[in-house]
Amino acid sequence: MPFSHAWLPYIYLYGVGGLLFGSGLIITIKSGSLDLKRPGHKNWFVVLIFGFIWFMVMHALWNLAALEILSLNVSLLIWIIFMITSLGFIYFGFIKKARS
């Protein structure tokens, strides 16, 4: 499959979409709707950033598996490692800190 059919939509989706997403976050921060000094708002900011990165990684892994660059098993293994690492950061970064 040519690059223009496989990766150009991905680059467009996360490039242009990322710019719009980032500009939306900047607008909400500058308007005062998202105050990063408040712990709850900071948590939601991290969740939004993590969600964007999570979808970007998942989409890339499934593209690589569909193009047979990575096998499905390797893609699933990478996804599992990514999820365990992410959940560890969430647990030790937010839940443990909140309990202390």
C-alpha cells in the first residue's frame, strides 16, 4: 500500500487535529476555564493529553499491523506494555499522591 493511502491520513488526522486540540486547550487555559493551579483541573488536563496520545499510539499500532510491518501479536504486546506503563503512571502519579 502506498504511503499516501496508509500514513498521510494518519499524519493529517493527528497533525491538524493535534493543532486544533492544542489550540483549544490554550484557549480554555487563557480564558480561565481550565485553571492548572487547581488539582482537579490539572488532572483533567493530563487526562486530555493522555487520551490524545493513547488514540494516536493505538491508531499507529493498528496501521502497522494492517500493513504487516508488525504482526498483530507484536502490536498487542506493545499495546499491553503501553497500557501497563500508563496505568502505573496514573496510579503512582495521581492516586498515591491523593492518598498521601
